[in-house]
Amino acid sequence: MNKTKIIATIGPASKSKETLRELVVGGMDVVRINMSHATHEFATEVIHYINELNEELNTNVSIMIDLEGPNVRTGKFVGGKAFLTLGDRVRIYMDELVGDSTKFSINYPGLLNDVPYNSIIKMNDGMIELQVLEKGTNYLLCEVLKEGIIENHKGVNIPGIKLSMPFISKKDYEDILFSNRMKIDYLALSFVSSAEDVLSVNDILIDLNNDHIGIISKIENESAVNEIDEIIKVSEGIMIARGDLGVEVPMERVPSIQKNIISKCHNIGKVSIVATEMLATMEHNIRPTRAEVSDVANAVLDGADAVMLSGETTVGKYPTDTLSIMEKIIDSAEEDLDYLSLLDKAMRTEKQDITGMIAYSVVECADRLKCKAIIAPTISGYTARKMSRFRPSCPIIAVSPDRSTVKSLNLHFGVTPIFIEDLSTFDKIIKKSKEITKTLMDTNEGDKIIVTGGYPFKEVKHTNFMKIEEF
């Protein structure tokens, strides 16, 4: 029962119900649908399949919609792609046209005014670089500094330049309304630059009377790195999206930025997700590289809540094998995780209140007594989230009669959410806790669990008890 969660992005290689079933059984915790490429029809089909599988398999896989955000993209090319040769000149048109090796269009006409002369424009994850030489009435004339193949609808990055395009486009707004209708669990916001960007989406959710969807802010540019403390405060969690981030800032800075953000999220009790090219080799090969294995393991050892698969499961040849490999890496790395250090770090930044002190005591006791599990009866999920921050070495089994709470907890480190019908009496909870523990893991005579939460259930808003039970 791995504690670090796995997010898998769904695409053509994984959209069938059969493949989704294999991914769910294999340990996928959260499905991600990238609206930069997906349609509402595609997303609806995937969401329906996941809901059906959750019913059939008695699982609680969560659903994340990733908004396109204020992203500049190329238009279409003859044959779907073109090769830009070193030293050649190419025109970037603001009006839509079919591109080739001498010209192409983009989806953001305002780029003409936003970029100064001599600006560097990067494409294809930074593999292609152009320098702005001249500005025409509706085009930029550029020189190719790094050659390569460019394809339809690929991202365009202009490092160090803040674009004037609005954070929420008409498409993003429609996708937010769609997410609300489909009752998804998380929204991932692309190209966040400030806390105000996050709050603008939160305002829409408030207008929709939706207090369930959690906002995950993706860190992909220098501005977001500079504003990270404020962005963390207003977000449910942070995704370190290393693809665009490695284009917008020098790639050698990305590892330290990643570690710093994971640490900050842990300090404040927010979710941290490490994403992009974690097992990229497995898009085409049955085995990852040793460097990729180390990359996943290091994210786990740093205390990240979740790691994410992108191209590996959307277009890769081996989506289920990739998930299996990631599960094995996580399982091995968690054996060496310094739980006591993470507990001590969380304690030093914890508020001195009843819930915090009980949560700390529960996790410390669970670690010292080598408990099989911590059982957290919860209505809102608050108790389980608090326990997760203290990173216990045993699983946190969060039992709740609220299905939306159960779904929202699936992204948090160490939390295994379970739906139950009733939280009426303390004796029933103790009995049910033992039954659930026996179902989920092997137990022997003398094994212990700790039950913790707020009692009377539905009446108190904070954690106020812990009880050690022995098998």
C-alpha cells in the first residue's frame, strides 16, 4: 500500500475502459485529463468510465482536469510538422495560416506587441530557439538559433516576458463550467503567475457554489517561482511542472526549485506534485533509464505527495507497464524515507492547538508502536489531511460517509480513503476500523491500530481523541 500517490494522464493510449481498469487495479490514484489536447466529449467518456470502475472495483480514483491556461501555441503545418533549419529566417504570423519551414502562425495575436526586439522564443520544450529580428504589421521575423522539428499546436515560450493575455480564456471558463457539471475533484491551473490568478478561479467556483473542487497551481515560469509563498497559501496544492519550467528558467535550477517547493508545501500542509518526464523513456521502451528511476525515488525521498505520468500514459506504448514500474520504485523508496525527520519538521511549523498536538501524538505513537494503521473517521477530511502532513510510516485509513470527501483525500500522502455508510457511534467505528484494517492488510494477534478524530462526530470541528486498539 504505497503512500506516495500516482497521477496518470489519460490519452489515446489509455482511454479504453479495459486499459483504465488495468491502471486502476495497478495503483493509479488520480486520473488527469489535459484540456490542452482533450475535448469535452473525450473527457466525458473517461470520467464516465472512471465512475463506473470506482463502482465496480470499490475504488475511489479521483479526477483532475488540467486547464490550458494562458498558453501560446503554434497553428497547423503542412503534413503536421516542419523542420526549421539553423540560420534560416522564419515568419511568425498573428493570423491563422497553414505553416511550413518558412512561416507558421500562433494562437495569440498580442505576441506582436508583447515581445521586444532580440527576444528569444522557444518551442518544442526548448529544443528550438528563434530570435526576433523585425516586426511587421502582423508577423515577427525571426532567425533560427537552434534547429529542429516543430509540429501542430506545440507550446511557445518567451522566457522573462509577461504576456498581456488574460489568465482565464473563454475556453478555460467553459472548461471550468464543464468540470463543475461533471463533479470532478481537482482543477490544475496552467501558467499561474501570482496568487491573484488562483483567486480568480476560486471566485468562479464560489459563484458556482462549488466548495469541493481543489485547486492545484502549476509552477511553470519565473514569476510563479518568485511568488511561490503566496501561491501556496491560496492553493490546495502545487504541481512542479518541469517541462515548461525548464524552458522558462535555466534547467539546472529546476532540481533545487523542486526540492524547495516540496519543502514549503510540507511546512504549510499543502499537496506537492512532481510532474513531467519522470519515466519518459518508457513512451517507447519497456524499461526506464537508471536516471529516471533515481528521479522518481528522489521525489519520494523528498516527501512529495504525488508523482505524475504524462506522455508515458497518454501516447506511450506501455502505459500499464510504466505504472507498474513507478509503483515498484515508490515502494522501494518509501522503505528508506526518513519519517522521523519529516515528522520533526512538520512539528516545528505546526500551530500549537488541540488538533495539531493530537495529530503529532498519534503519528509519533503509531511510529514508535509500529502500528498497522491510523484510522481517521472524518466528515470533512480535515483530520486525515492533518495526519498526512506528519508523514506517518503506516497508512492513514480515512473513513467517511461523504463520497466527495473520500474522493478529495485520494491525492494526499499516505491516505487511503474508504466510504462507509455511517459514523453514528464510537463502538461501531472501532469495530468497523478493525474490519477495514483486516481487509486491506495482513494482521496478526497483537497488532495495533490508532483511531483518532473529532467526537461526537458531525458536532465537533477539531480532532479531540486518540484510542489504541489491539487485535
